[in-house]
Amino acid sequence: MRPIPVTAAIALGIVLMLPACNSSRAVKGGAVGAGVGAGAGAIIGNQFGDRGTAIGAIIGAAVGGTTGALIGRHMDKQAEELRADLEGATITRVGEGIRITFDSGLLFAVNESSLSGTAQGNLMKLATTLNKYDDTEVLVEGHTDADGADEMNQALSMRRARQVSTFLVGEGVLSTRLSTAGYGEAQPVSDNANAEGKAANRRVEIAIYANKRMKRAAERGQL
């Protein structure tokens, strides 16, 4: 068996000591250069990075090298289509994956988990792209600001993530590709002391990264 790099061993040791996040299904991910995987990467991102678990999942699923470069170019095409289609969303290419950030105001009314009409239009377009590029895994995360009780925010963030995932499944995205997680107020991206910061923290993030089929195609130079 190929020895695990020291950095990977440290990361895996950290992961084993950390509590699991509140998620509906463990985030899937193939073998990676760092020896971690998408799920472990998400946890590491949660605990040690300031960019959150969506970024961690993408980093954890990366393979690197020539294979990773081919995956990255494939993701470039998908990201460009998403930028053209998704009104008001922020599309960021990260390594070998894509992060989509929706301000929760674009998707939900305050303290609600029912999708707005505008949200449904955006998610229909997202589903179309996901169905076109069906060789990816998708992590959907809900986040809130710090107003209200922790338990309420945790539950709301999870309901919102599940609502987005359920809608995508209704538009033909395979449920086996989707994972959902709710983090409540635990992963702020801005200061909760002011209105602008709170608005930034109320969001849904979606991480898109290669599945095993895409990785195999890239390894064969067929991507």
C-alpha cells in the first residue's frame, strides 16, 4: 500500500478527532493527492479555514497534476455557463471545482424556507447545467446570521439546504449526486454586528466537484 504523506496523516488525525457536521448524507469524494477526500476536506475547511466547508469539500476532492488540470478546464466551461445563467449568484472557480453563493434573500423570505419564484427560476437553470455536466458531486449548504437562537438558526439553515436539494432533484438532478448540510451561524463570512454583514452571512453555498467518472476520464485523457 502506498504510504500516506505526512500532511495527509495529520489531516486525517485531525478529522478523526472532530465532531461530524449536521448533514443529510456524508459528502462523497474519491482518492486524492492529499489523501483526504471531499468529506474530510469539508470538515477541515470548517475547523481551520476562513472560507468554509464548501471550499474544503472542493479542496478535499482535488487530484492535482495533469489529471487535475484537465478537470479544471472542464470546470471552466461549466462555470462560464453558470455565470451567464444565474442572476445575482456569485460563481467562483476554486481549484478543480466551483463554488456558487446565493444571498439567501434571492432564495427565501426572512425566516422562511420556501423558495421564492425568482429562486425557482435560478435553480431551474442550475439544474439544467448540472444535468448537462452530470459527472460531478454537489454539496448544498445553508448558513444564517447570528440573530436568534443557535438551535433555530441551525434548523433553518438545514431546511433551506434541503429545500434547494429537493428542488434540484425535482428538476432531474440525481439525488445520489447531492449532499446537504446546515451550519446555522457557525460559518460567518462577515461581521454580524451590522446589517450588511448579516446579509452576507445569510446565504446558501453550493460546491461542485468531480466525481469518480470524471476523474477516470481525466486520467485517460478523455475529458
